[in-house]
Amino acid sequence: MKYFSLNKTAPVATFKEATIKGLAPDKGLYFPEIIPKHEPGFYVDIQKFSNEEIAFKIIQPFIGDEIPVAELKRIVTETINFEIPLKTITDTISSLELYHGPTLAFKDVGARFMSRCLGYFVKNNDKKITVLVATSGDTGGAVANGFYNVDGVEVVILYPSGKVSSVQEKQLVTLGNNIHAIEVKGNFDDCQQMVKQAFSDKYLNEKLFLTSANSINVARWLPQQFYYLFAWKQWTDKNHPPVISVPSGNFGNICAGILAHVSGLPVQHFIAACNANKVVPDFLSTEKYEPKKAIATISNAMDVGDPSNFVRILELFHHQFAELKNTLSSLSISDDETRKTIKEVFEKENYLLDPHGAVAYLALQNYLQEHPQQKGYLLETAHPVKFYDVVEPIIQQKIPIPESIEGILSKEKLSTVMEPGFENLKEFLLSR
Ligand SMILES: *Cc1c(COP(=O)(O)O)cnc(C)c1O
């Protein structure tokens, strides 16, 4: 498979090149030249296949012969080695729980897949590759965990001191080995600025082989299709495909679902559920795309004012607005509504949502009220314990800590404290 830049002024790239580069040289997002189509029978008979077989079938056309079959099968199997159950909440609403991975958020899937592909591509390089990321929360943990112990890859993660939750910080700073956490005495913008300067510094890039693990990377975007198929496998009423509600920030997750749908997956309708950051809901009602500054909300992983993956969605619909509106709706949900939803669903249905899942729940419930014949599910993108500071006061009780992270909470913190400023980062990178 070849990938072209959506800015259309860079050469086409292979999967390997697109994975290593992340963004095309003209700053465009990479997009596959061909969207694979699968035969209807595959979806009808999906129960006959194991999750590993489904995932392999979906991803293989995007990679072609760039990774040998046996190797790709291993990568796929390691990527999805945790359960992704579709749980019934009400008669009409189910929840696809994407938080049973090592860092309790859906980003585990993309990060695990990408790290293993990169590991394969750099296996015989004499120069180690350094993945450099700035994180304000979830991305860092998923990337750190995904790349942990991958040979030939060093990871350097910058995070703002005191501005990530304690669970999130522990996920960054307790791994050690090839994972280096830098605690920057500043805010997220300081971290991002330092990383940006590193990528454009000529000397540094001659000395080191630097890459990012940004969510726009094709190797993070494409494997997110997997769980939409796993949900279909668990969907009982195959004659009435689901309405799917996705809590959206950068729109990578929902874009993967739409891609799976264009390839043949039966879906009734997509809902992009947003918080107060409503560039896309506004676009769908006015046809005008106007990026805004991000607004802080309690579903903070979705605080994005200019969603980077939205151009990929436009491309999937050939920039046809009418076609897009037929398949996709988008709704903005306030923090008050989000809190109220967490409380109501917990009390009435005995199901605990995290703030991101709650945004998607309410958007779906509103949609189904206007479309009473239909049923759907939301993507529950993070475990509520990751946002205990928001959730616990609402439900007025403690959330039990899942076993999988109990261990790290008592582990020793391994981080380097750094003042903001690119020179400090440069010195650190060159001294290792
Ligand atoms: C990243 C994230 C999102 C948003 O996903 P996008 O692909 O950026 O739209 C939603 N929920 C959680 C918990 C996240 O970490």
C-alpha cells in the first residue's frame, strides 16, 4: 500500500516510511491510496473468525508485503491481548469497553501496534530510533507502555509537572529501561514547544534518529478499526446495525470506525460526541470549519480546538458534504450534562461511565430519542478510575482500583526533572 499526503505536495510513501515519518514533509496527513473492500459474507459470518483473524484481515491490505505474514500475525496478536467486551447498559444502549488494556484507555491499541511495527522496521538499524513525545495525559502512558522493552527504540516523554493525574504520572515514570520520563517544571505548551524545536533542530537530527508517536501516525490510526469489528461480532441483531457514538477529540478514533465502514462494516449511523469544543458540531450545521482555541473541560482528552484527523474524514467522504451528513452527526455536551449523565447512569443502570464515555452516552441517548427504532453503542474510551477526581465526588463513593494498575501505584518514580527550554532537552538527548 502507498500513502499520499493530504496536502498533495509530498511524494507518496510506503507504510514503513509513513510510520517512521508520522507527518508528510509538506505537513499533510498520510492517507492510503486505496480503501480495501471486503466481501459482505465476511461480515455476515464474522462469528466464525477469531479476533486475531479479523484484525489480521483488516490490517493486512494496508501493509502489503512490508511486514512478513508471520511477523504481522505476531504483532496483531500482541496488540489485542486483552478483552474488549460489548456490555449491555439499557434495552437500546451498550458500551464497548476499550479500557482493559495496560494503561486503561483505548490508546493502548494504536500505541501497541505502532510500537511493534516500528520495532520491526528498525530491527537491523545500527542507529537506535528515539521516539519523542509531549503528553498532557493519556497518550504518554499508552506510548510508554506500548514501547516498553521494544528493541532498538528509546522513548523520551515530556510531561508538565503536577498537571497530570497521579495514576497517569505513575504510568509514565515507573517503567524505566528504554522509557525516559522528563518532568518539565512548566505547562503542556512548554513541553510541546521543546519537542517541536527538537524535531526542527538540524544538529540534533544528524546525531539522533528522531520520530514522534503522534496520534496522526497511520500505524496508530489504522489498527483502531479492529474493535469496531469486534463489536460487530458481539452485536446480536445483525439485521439492524448499530448507531455508534464515539467520544471525539482529535477524531482519530471515529475516523478509524468510518474507514472500517467504508470497507464494508455494517453501521447504521455515526455520532461524533464532543464536549464544549464543538468545531465539528458547528461545521455540520453551518458547513463552515472554524478552528478555535481549546476549552478546558472535565473530559480533557477531548479538549481539542482544531481536530487533526478531521481532514481524513472529509477525504473518506470525497469532500461531499451531503454524503458526510448522511453518515455522521455530531453533538456538543456540556460539563454539567456530563456530570448528570454519570450520576444517572450509575444510579439507574448500575453502570459507571468515565467523563468521556458519558459524553458519548448522552449524545447517543439524544439521537435515539429522535430515532426510536434504532439501537446503538458508545465507545467507553477510558476506565473511570483514571478520572477519579471528577467521578468520585459525583457518585459519592470510591472507585476500586483495578488489579492491573495496583502494582504501579507503589512503584518508585524514575524521572528527570527539567526546567522548560529546548537547550535543556537538547543537552539531555545528546548526553545519553
Ligand atoms: C484520546 C482520547 C479521546 C479522543 O480520541 P480521538 O481519537 O482524539 O478523537 C477520547 N477519550 C479518551 C479517554 C482519550 O484518551
